[in-house]
Amino acid sequence: MSTPNMNKPVIGITVGDINSIGAEIIIKTFLDNRMMEFCTPVIFASNKTINFYRKLMNENNFNYQSIKDFTRLNHKQVNVYNCWEEEVQITPGVLNEVGGKYAARALEVAIQCLKDGYIAGLVTAPIHKNNIQSEKFNYTGHTPYLRDAFGAKDVLMFMTADNMRVGLLTEHVPIAEVPKYITKENILAKLAMMKDSLIKDFGIDKPRIAVLGLNPHAGDDGLIGMEEINVIAPAIKQANNSGILAFGPYSADAFFAREMYAQFDGVLAMYHDQGLIPFKSLASGEGINYTAGLSIVRTSPDHGTAFDIAGKNIADPGSFRQAIFTCLDILEQRERYADNTRNPLKKMELASE
């Protein structure tokens, strides 16, 4: 966890779907005034949205300052960047186009503020992939949207917790379409991103990365599929030849059941559920989602909109709080890495201490 300092980073926080648990977990997180010791939060939403949930939760002690630009930023208080003025009907727990429209508005404004350098990092509350669709947002989630917004060639959905880090080769694609993405080029690209992130974002000099197979029992030597023999194993070999310490392919069930993930700094899963089911089941502490491969730092909780409990004041802010701390830690680690690589002599001195 980051330690308090006088030069607090300004962290942007998008409200997510306004009918989801997003505003609730944000308010619960910053009801703890100690959070202000670590960062200056800027919530991208509207005053009326935050007030609606503050009253619903009966949390009159949650105070904030409303801003429309960063000249009035208050480093001693929560700031709400007013992204819209119009009256909006908030209906907790209801999936409708209103929730998606204003989730997209908050995200769009926050990204512009990131590009302009007003905020140092971004933490996103959950959106729903269905109701956020529009001409501007034709994506399966935050990850590909942020990829295009910041002009990245590719990004890695990287789930991180105290005891494991799991990256995904494929993200939100139908199971029937997964095999077509299992290519040597894709595997090598994700492994390179994971290695780069583990070094620069997590401070691991020589990361070891495990690669899972696609098929049950990693194909059983070709009896249950040939992807491991024809694609995954050759990709691992080529990755090793290029300086990436990659191992596998491993049978996913045995890999997690035997806690083999403890031997590695990162794990590359072939598809969404292969990585996320064990991650959410076995992660110690609060797991979060990190988008590796971007020029900026973006994290989010590892859960969704949770419409079933929205407005009931029972949502757990633990993962969201951890997403903020992870964002701060990565910002700090990136700065440390940049300092060390800019000054090789200093790096050598630190290593000798």
C-alpha cells in the first residue's frame, strides 16, 4: 500500500452506470477520511447523482466540493467534476439507456482530463456492456475502449491480487470464437506486454510467466486438441528465445488446484473464464482489474454493476478501495522505474545497498 505523502497524486474516478453500485462504493470508500492522505480524488459524475446516493445511503457526513474545471481543485476534500447539468432520472438496479449514456459521458470527460494532464491515474466504477453501446462506444468494455482512446496497439486485461496476477489472451469474446485468437503472434504480444508490465509497473526484474493450455489437460499430447502442440508450445519457445521467461503450457485445472501460480509472477490464460473463475475464487485480499499496455494507469474493481443489490446500501467497497491503492502503487513504481533507468549509476548504487 502506498504511504501518505505531501505530493498527493490526483486520481480520477468515473461513476460508472448511475443505476449500479458505482456511486455507492465510491461514497463508502471516501467516507474514510484516511483515503485523503494518499490521493486527491476527483469523481467524474454530477452533483445530483452523488447527492441522490448520499441521501439514499443516509450518509450526510460525506462532503465534497463541486468543480467544473481544475482551477478550483481542493486537495483536502473529495472533488466532484460535474460532467452534466441536466435532470436525470436515477433508478437503482434498473438496466436502461440512461445509465449507459451517463456512464459513457463521465468516462469521456475523465479521459480528456487524463490526456490534458489534470489527473495522474484513473479508477473506473463498473459499466454494463449492453446499455453503454453507441456510435462513440462500440466496444465490449473499458479495456478495448481505452486502447483506442490512447492509441495503444494492444492492451492486456491483467487481474491482480496479493497472491496472483492473471492476464487474458482473449477477453469478452464468445467461447466459440476463442480458438481463432489462439495464434503465436497474439500469445507473443501478450507475453511481451505482461513482461513489460511486471517490470515497470510491479517492480519485478526478471518475471516468470506461466502459460495455460487451451484444451482440457493441455491437449493430452494431441488427443484432446492440437493447439498446444501447434501454437502455444512454439510461442512459448519463441518467447524464451526473445528473453521472456515463459513456461508451459499447463493444464489449467491442475495448475490452480496445486497452487502452481505461487511459483510465477504472472499467468497468461487463454480465455476469460479460464482465468477469472480461479482468480476470483483463489485471490487473497481484494482482486482488481488493471489495463496493462497503456501510457496511463487505469484500474477497476474486479466485479460488475451488481444491479441486484444497487440502491440497497450493502455493496462492499473493498475491491474498489484496492483499485485505488493499486493505481497509486503503479504510478509510484513507474516513477521509480523511470528514475532508475534515467540514471544507471543510481540504480547500481541502490542494488548494492
